[in-house]
Amino acid sequence: MMKTFEDYFSQFDEEIRNKLETIRTEIKNEIPEAEECIKYLMPTFVFQNKNLIHFAAFRNHIGLYPGPEAVTFLEKELAQYKTSKGAIQIPLTEKAPSELIKKIVNHAKERILKTTKTTNK
């Protein structure tokens, strides 16, 4: 049973582990208060008890799962990637797009903060 990011990362070769670690570091640097956990068998960052972003490695890509709002909001920036409702595929042949990851997680954080404000009124 996978309980930590290390457990998840350990099943991949060094190249993929490095890409996953880069994504982890980018998110942690951008939103240091986000907590790490495994949800849906994927590394997940949680902010204020809400899912900020999930990510996972597959045969040909790394999937980022920030939710449908982020994919819609960043549609132009995501034009070069394969996307679906709430999912973004980064081909394994590319390095992790740092600036894009920062935009994605900041958008997700803002969405969580907005929802929290409206539900706490």
C-alpha cells in the first residue's frame, strides 16, 4: 500500500522519478503550506483540506490533475498539451513546465480560497 510520495516514486526508473520530484518541488516551493498525501493512488497536494492537484506517471506522459476549472482557465497556455476535463498530459519526452505548474497550482489555490470564503460566510 502506497502511503508516501517516496512509495509512489520508487516504482519508476530514475528519469521518471526525477520528473516527478521536479513537479513535487515546484508545487512545494510555490505553495509551501500544501500537504502531501496519496489519494486515488496518486501523489496529491492538499490545501485547506481540499485537493490542490494530483499528479501521476504513465507510459508516455505525466498527468497533472488540477480540476476542470484550471484546464479551462489556462486553455491558451495548455494548447500544446493533450487535455481532457480536469487533466493535462505532459509527454515524458519534455521536461516539467515549471512556469505552467506554478500557474496551475496558484489558480487551484485561489479557487480553494474563494470557495472557502463563500462557504464560511
